[in-house]
Amino acid sequence: MGLGKVKVTTDQDHSSVIEFKNCYNILLENIESYHNAEEYTCSAPVISFAESKGSKVNSCLLNGSGQTGIEL
């Protein structure tokens, strides 16, 4: 565990910033994540949990720049 927030970003406005597939019991905490895209131009979620279970997102700052913050 580190101190402070971690920033995870992408310039790809048609891809998830963070994507999990077939994962279980993921904990994301104190993360700042967003698309580096023009406002309302991205069509992908910030975080995607595909076919995953038991995940938690705590104290995170997400900016979907238009469409979706978290996709389940």
C-alpha cells in the first residue's frame, strides 16, 4: 500500500481506462482515473468489470468524459 492517490489515464477515448475480465474480489481504492479526451467524446467506461464478481471501488475519482464511469 502506498500513500496518496494513483492516477491512471488513457488517450484512447474508445477503450476502458482500467479493464478487468474474469476477476474476483478486486479492490480499487484511492485511484484517480479518466480519459484524456475532449469532454463528451469518449464512448468507453473508465472502469470495466466484465464477467467479474465481488469487486469494490472505494474513495476513487472517476471522470468518464461523457458516457460511463463504471461498467459492470
